[in-house]
Amino acid sequence: MGLTKRATIYLDADLHRAVRMKAAEIEKSVSELVNAALRHSLADDADDLAAFGDRAKEPNLDFEALVKDLRRRGKL
């Protein structure tokens, strides 16, 4: 697991019960499940930031102009 740090977190009672049951079911610790969930969430954030970076140079569209154009062309 590498270097670890201790942290105190507070979970809703129902969530705590569910994560403890899940951990027991898959023979993992609550800490392992929380670490995995945080890694997954941070990876999603990294993917989103990369996508924003990839699209940063795309032109901005004015929403009002877009709606007017769609209406003018009979699409709305």
C-alpha cells in the first residue's frame, strides 16, 4: 500500500453500514474501499480537466445567437 496517512472522516450511519458490509463481502478494508473511491473520483476529475484542456482553443458559441440561428432555420 505504500506510505499511508491516518485521517478521520465522518460518514452518514447508513453509508458507514453499507461500506462495512461491502468491505466484508469483498474481503477488503473500509480504508481500501475509501482509497479506491477517492482514486476513481480524482481520476475522473483528471480526465475532465484534460478534456477541458483539449477543447480550450475551440471557439465559444453565443447561446442566444445559436438559438436565434436554430429558430431562423426552422429547427426550433
